Amino acid sequence: MAMTDVLSAEDIKKAVGAFSAAESFNYKKFFEMVGLKKKSPEDVKKVFHILDKDRSGFIEEEELKFVLKGFTPDGRDLSEKETKALLAAGDKDGDGKIGADEFATLVAES
């Protein structure tokens, strides 16, 4: 499954482009711009599984760094600071990774 099966290619391009500058990533604005906020829980879960590259059932810090690339190959890598901020926002149980339910909560809170 491709990200464009769930989200519009145009929304993805606009959202990723809006955060192309280093240190500019804001997950709340990004999830809203990319259209994820308006999606059903099932679609949010589909996006989670696309971003979970190693199929571990979690999005680990290393995968978070490449979260924009998960939406489009043109996306930039997040900085260490941006990655840690996103992990801190999403990791509700403190295990150092984001599970599917935590991801759904992160999107809902954005």
C-alpha cells in the first residue's frame, strides 16, 4: 500500500513542501495539512503501518527521522532535535517508540 492510497498526492506534496526548511517541522500542522487529521481511525492505522518500515508494530526513533520520506521520497530527513520532539510527543508510555494507538492519539491531538 502506498501513502497515496490513503492521502491525496497534492496534500502530501504541499505538506512536505511546507516543512522543507531545516528545523521547521511541526507535526500538528503537518498532520492537518496532509489530511491525516480528517481520516478515519482505520486510515490513520494504515498510515502508521506504512511508516513502520521494519514491520515491528512500532515506529522507532530511527524510523521517525525519515517520517517525511514515508509520505514522499522527496521528503527531507528530520533533524535530531525534530526527531526527539516528535518521539517525545508521541511516546505516551515512555518505551522509546510509538505504537499504533500512540500514533492515533498523536494524530487526534494535532
